[in-house]
Amino acid sequence: MNSSYSTLRLILGDQLNANHSWYKEKDNSVLYVVAELHQEQKYVKHHVQKIQAFFAAMESFSTALTKAGHDVIHLTLDDTEGQTLDDVIIELVRRFNVNQFQYQQPDEYRLAEQLSKISHDYLNNIEVFSTEHFFLEQSELKNYFKFNTAHRMEAFYRKLRKRFNILMDGDEPVGGEWNYDSANRNKMKQADIEKVPQPLQFTNDVSTINARLKKHNISTIGTGGNSLLWPINRSQAKELLAFFLDNCLPLFGYYQDAMVYENNDTSSSLWSLYHSRVSFALNAKMLSPGYVIKQAITKYQNSDKVSVEQIEGFVRQILGWREFVRGIYWINMPSYKSLNGLSATNDLPDYFWDGNTKMACMSQAIKQSLTTAYAHHIQRLMVTGNFALISGLHPDQVDDWYLGIYIDAIEWVELPNTRGMSQFADGGLLASKAYAASGNYINNMSDYCKNCHYNVKLKTEDNACPFNALYWNFMVEHENKFKSNPRQSMVYRNWEKKTDADKDALLQRADWILKNINKI
Ligand code: FAD
Ligand code: SF4
């Protein structure tokens, strides 16, 4: 390492893109800094595996850059104690007589603001670069999104399919349809459950990271030992993707919405079913969305096991949903973060932190999340998210929970999914309807209800599924918002067909549940 450098380049924990143009040439007048920051452990309480995974991936990235001949300083929590990100940068600028500071545009509004405010007294030469990760540059988002305006993923997705020529046959979509979602709503039968592949899990040693977390009293949620199952470098991330393409893509879309009751430990094969689990690798930028999509399409083209329904379903999640929620986030921040369109005010029940509830679906989704830092999309949307929505839980508390617990949770992707898609707190900027459902939906897509204390068929009895009364109570409470929505008006016609006695009993049962929400 030199005693002085002309340029300091910051690499944030979610900017581990080895293919970035920064690294194309070795330049020993440039010092790269990768830093474990105390501020990043405290803005929300994170799952222990999430911190382990980010720290291990950052360390591994620094080592790889150093081996490739770049000058890198890797700072641990020991080195950065008592310092903010600004302090770390300013200290390095002074220590190495740096005259230029460069960083990649953060994906989180909070960090983008913090970096844009770094004092020009210390740094008068600051340059911001693209992360070279997404399909759309951040500066292009304004061409696709308008502030405080409703947008729909499908229209956006089609534009991107055409623009980037993905799964296109000339001007037409491959297979003739743009979207095969309707083919993707199958429940798993016992025989299907037995065929689910054992998920590929790594055994990365994170004992030194655990020691640092302990030494610095970093408070976490969830469980995590000295061996981490998540990928921590590009080579492991590619291995995980290859495993998915070989073993899961052929049935990915088919069972995308299915949920299966299991034992909540990582030795079970059922905690991720046919999902890819590449969200952490993508969000930390170890893999690019372009690379993942290209590999998946190559598999589709070379394998007779992957149908067009499966590949389209997978591409839509990444080219469609992932880029779409980012656009909604950036065009609407910072006000998006405090939207509460349904005026929800209730507190998160205690079982969100330990899974100890008699509701099998909630217990399953929460305990699995605490054990693995993962739940798949329908568990997040239609179990925990749905419950929070129909129970009127405050979106700030719901957001904090999702932002902390999942391995892939970074605000730009977590916030629109939670506050927008799941809690409808943005009044429909992202979703065309509130994803509220009774127990019937969960029973259709899972075997949870068979394993539950409650009876999904009952509505008002003491052992009736809580989702049933809560659902009707929610729809009635927000009738003025939803009745005119063509996707939800049918619900009100069904409500009107009920007798007054049935209506009263449902609302009374919901009232009891809400007053006793910690006991159910
Ligand atoms: P797969 O099912 O295999 O899908 C493939 C990839 O598509 C994912 O890795 C992801 O990159 C992308 N994708 C799929 N759905 C979405 C979506 N709705 N938004 C953005 N990308 C998507 N995803 C996150 O990455 N971080 C979050 O913090 C996050 N929070 C969520 C909170 C709620 C309430 C909900 C309903 C969804 C959230 N999602 C989040 C979206 C989605 O649930 C996860 O991306 C997915 O479960 C990750 O698992 P996977 O990699 O196995 O995904
Ligand atoms: Fe969940 Fe209700 Fe089914 Fe129990 S009966 S698992 S609470 S949907």
C-alpha cells in the first residue's frame, strides 16, 4: 500500500460487481475502500445471517480485488468504531492525501443523500458513477415513471422486453403470449413434494464475523451459527444459479405460488421449493440481472425440460418486477417511505419475532424466516403481508420487519414490495388491487391449514381461521376505497348477499381478534 493516492473509490456492501469498468485496469494511484459500518447495522435490526452474508461477501470481494492487483483497504467494525460513513471517508482522504473521491450511485435513498452531502470542505473533487448493474440507468427512470402516479408492471415489462430484445421473436413475444402467469398457480400434492430437490447450501465459515458482532454488541434477529448457507462470492453465486437452472427452472413457474408445511430447519428440502434464492447475490451485485437472464434463456433454448411458461415466468420476475419496483422507489422517494393510505395504526404482534402463534401459516412463514432469512414471494405477500394488511398493522413497523429479516432486504426493493404491493399504503401506485385474502387462498395454495389449530372453513367460531373474519372486516372498513375497483367490486356483491346476523358475527369476531391479536 502507498502512503498517498490521488483517488479514493468507495465500494458499498451491495456494490460487489466484479465486472464494473472500475476494475478493468490496475491503477496504483487509486485506493479502494470496503468498510463494515456501525451505522448500517443500526438503522434497522437485521437478521444475523444477513449481516454475516454481507460482511463475508465484502471481505471476499476485497481479497479478490487485492489478488487482481488493486490497492484495497478493508475496514472491519473494529476499525470503524465510533465513525459514520462520512468520518471514514474524510479520515482516509486526509491520511492518504487524496484529492479525488469517487463512488457508485447508491441504490438506497438514505445513502445517496448521505454521500451527496459529504462536506466539500474536505472533498472538492467528487465524482459519481453508475453501478453498471441494472437494465435501466437511474437517470432513465424518469422516462418510464412519474411521481405520485399509478404505474403497472405489465406495460413496463413489455417495453423492456422489446427494448432489450429479450424473449422476442421479431416484434412478437416468444410463444405468442407476453405473460404466462395463469399457468403458474398450482398447489403441490404429496407426490410432488417428495420430488422437490434438496436446496444447494454453502458452508461458509463466519466465526470471525460472529466474534466481531458479539464484541461490538450488534443486536440481531433470527438464528445463525458459524456456517453460512448463502453464497458469498461470484463463483458461489454462479454455482447457485446453475443449480437452479438445472434442478428448479423446469418447474419454477408451475409451483411458484405453492407453499408446503415443513419442519423449519435448513436440513429440510422444502424451504425454498423451486425458487432460485439468487436475490441476495443479485442485490449485492455479485450477479447482474443481464447475466442471470442470459443464462436462463440459454438453458431454455438448450433443454427440452424448460417450457416457455417457465422461462417467461422467471424472466418477468427479474426484468419486470425487479426493475419496476426500483423505478417506483426512486421516482417517489422520499415521500413514499411515509405513505399510509389505509391509515393503519396497529402494532406488530409479538409472534412476528418468534413465530409462536397457533396460526400454522404464520408460524411456518415466520419461523422459516428466522431460521433461513428467507421466505418466498407468496409467503411474504399472501401470508405475513396479507395478515399485516387485514389486521391494519402500521406500515412503518411492517417495513422495519421486512427490511430486517430477509437476506435480500435492501430498501429500494423491500419498500415498494412492502408498502406498495403488500400493504397498499401507496394507494395503488404500484398494484392494481390490495392483496387481501381470506384463509381460502392459503388453503388453495398450501397444506398449512391441515396442520393448523384453526379451521379454515369456519368464519365466526372460536376456532375459525382468523384470516376469514379479518378479511371481511378489512374489506368493509375500506369499502369507499375499493368498491369502485373492478378487480374488487365482486367482493361487495358477496357481502351484500349475507344476512345482517352473519355480517354482525363476522365483524364481532374480527373485533375480538384485533383486541386479542397477541393471543391467537
Ligand atoms: P425467485 O422466486 O426465484 O425469483 C427470481 C428473482 O426475481 C428474485 O431473486 C428477485 O431478484 C426477482 N423478484 C421476484 N419478485 C420480485 C419482486 N416482487 N420485486 C423485486 N424482485 C423480484 N425482494 C428482494 O429482493 N428484497 C426484498 O427486500 C424484498 N422484500 C419483499 C417484501 C414483500 C412484502 C414482498 C411481497 C416481496 C419482497 N421481495 C423482495 C420480492 C420477492 O419476494 C423476493 O425477491 C424473492 O422472494 C426472492 O427469492 P428468490 O431469489 O428465490 O426469488
Ligand atoms: Fe392459516 Fe387459517 Fe389455514 Fe390456519 S386455517 S393455516 S390460520 S389460513
